[in-house]
Amino acid sequence: MVLRLRFPFLSSLFHLFIVAPLLLSHVVQSKTLKRDVKALNEIKASLGWRVVYAWVGDDPCGDGDLPPWSGVTCSTISGSDYRVVTELEVYAVSIVGPFPLAVTNLVDLTRLDLHNNKLTGPIPPQIGRLKHLKILNLRWNKFQDAIPPEIGELKQLTHLYMSFNNFKGEIPRELANLPELRYLQLHENRLIGRIPPELGTLPNLRHLDVGNNHLVGTIRELIRIEGCFPALRNLYLNNNYLTGGVPSQLANLTNLEILYLSHNKMSGVIPFGLAHIPRLTYLYLDHNQFSGRIPDTFYKHPFLKEMYIEGNSFRPGVKPIGDHKSLELSDSEFLF
């Protein structure tokens, strides 16, 4: 006969001193992919002291008692023990110099935010390597040269913010290759040429702002593709050199809420069909060369809060709607 003694507490001790340390070591050994560690350290060296003080430790995703580097978000690769950098946010710290090329080695990035700094020079074509990128925010810098067409390779991009820079040249037609794009901000640059009508094929585009550039052409050219801009809510074309009139076909953009045409060289009469856009809320026609009268239907529109008309050649008696003030939308309306 074999005597078997059962000691439940021994099993607990075994798990406490043998199994638990093994599991803990397994967790501790979860490290950031060397490719991303190398890239982040190169970025750290290029950006200077303003990020050095906040980026402490050998592992950007955190190591032991050290937290992840400020502005760095990481995720674990499915089925492995390694982590990759998925978000990089270094904004409003006045960093200077060119676009950090090592950023393009962080190929798992879904969000890149470098806005409100003093970065200069061109955006490298290697930006097209960031195939998982959804949000690219480079506004409020001093970037120059042309917008790289390689951005059109970022098929998952939903938000593209490049306003308040010194970008030159034409708007790349390749931006029409971004099927998920919702927000496109290119205002306050030095862009020239015509707005690519191919942008109208973007099925999810809600906000298009190309104001304050040196763009030419007509709205008729912009909306010439049948069924264009199906989701567009906000269209900012202000402060350019657009000519021609407001075509009646613009009323086909039935989701339009904001139409900003101020400070161009447009002319002709305002079509009454525009007043049938169901949720048109803000209409800015001021400082152009429009003439004739404003159809009465505009003054009966249930949603139209503001219509600015000064600086044109409308008939006497034509009145604005609302109080004239600068139209500004908060960042939160674009980012979330």
C-alpha cells in the first residue's frame, strides 16, 4: 500500500516561487522591436534637447519601472513578445530642423503628429512607407517644396493636416487615391494650379480646405465628375484666384453645410437651387464680383445662419444673413 500525503499549501508555494517568476520573466522579456528602438533613438538625436529630457531609458515603450517615452504609444505584435511603435506625437515644443527621416522606419505607425513646431524643408518621399498611417498632422510648421505624391500611397489615411506651412506647387492628384480620407486641410500655403477634380471621387471626404493659397480655375471644373463629393460637408475655397460663377450643379452636393467662397474673383448670379441644399448653414460670398439679386429662398432656408455678401455688385436691397465674424472651427471637430 502506498501512502499518499496531500499538502495543498505546497502547490501554492510551487506556483508562488516557481511558476510566477517564470511568467514574470516572460512578461519582462517583452521588448520593443530593435528597428523601432533604433529609429526612435535617431529621432531623439535629431530633435535635440527639447525631447531628450522626456525620453528616458533604453526602451521607448517603457522598461521595468520606466514609463514609455512621452508621446510614444506602443502595441504588442500579435502572436509575439515584441512591441512596435504605433503612435508618435511630438507637437508644440518648437523643435527645429528637417523632417526626421527615421520616422519613415516606424512602419507600424497609425498616427504621426508633429504639428506646431518649426520643422523646415521638404517632406521626404519615404513617407509613403507608412502604410498603416491613419492620421498625419504636420500643420503649423515651416515645411517647403511640393507635397509628395507618395502620400497617395497611404491607403488607410483618414485625416491629413498640412495647413500653415510653405508648401509650393500643385495639389497632387494622388491624394484622390486615399479611399478612407475624411479631412483634408491644405490652407495657408503657397499652392498653385487647379484643384484636382479627382478629389471628388473620395467617397468619405467630409472636409476640404484649400483656402489662402494661389489656386486658379472654376468650381465647374472642380465638380465636373458626376456624383462627386458624396459626403462633403465643408468646402473652403476662400482667398484664392478662382473665377467663373457658381454653377447650379453645386446643389447636387446635398450634404454641404459650409460653403466658403470669400475673396476670389468669381462673378455671375447666385443660382436659386443652392438654397435647396438641405443643411446649408454658412454661405460666404463676400469680396467677389457677383451681381444680380439673392433669391428669396435663401432667406427662408431653415438652417442658413450666416450669409455674407459685401464686396460684390448685388442689386440694392440685397441683405446679408447673420452677423459678420470670422468663421473658425475647433481642432476637436477635425480630430475626433
